[in-house]
Amino acid sequence: MQIKNFQLSEDENQVLSVLARSGAMSPSRLSAETLILPGKTLELLKGLVENGFVVIRDSKESADGMLVALTPEARDFFEFSSTWQVKR
């Protein structure tokens, strides 16, 4: 999958930063780590999936039944990029 959108909101940037630092996690843990309300977190994740930044996969170990992770393309992009563009 190819990354489609490099314009990120502050909340999207925060979600991606946490995933880049901590690795895959459940949506509820991601919500707790970012202090973004769960409904808003799920909305952000849908957009990030559509734009190729994250994948959501089923997980029996997660209380939510799923884990969120950066895509390999997103991880590669952010490892080689010194700055992430944030919408202001």
C-alpha cells in the first residue's frame, strides 16, 4: 500500500508518533496514550488506514480484539524523514 496523504493534523501526528515510539497497540491503549477520546481515535484511525499510514489487524491478546500498527511504508517514510508535516 502506498501512503496517499502527507498533510497530517496534530492529532494524527500524535497517534503516529506514539505508534512509531511504542509499536503496535490496541485502539483503547492508543486513546489512553494520546489522551484523545476513543471515538475520535477510531475516526482518526479510519483516515490513517485509508491513507496508508496504519493497519488494523485482529488480535486475541488485545482487550479490543484488534491492534493498530504503522504500515511498513509509513515506518520507512518516518525513519528517513526528519519532520512530519502538520496541518495548522
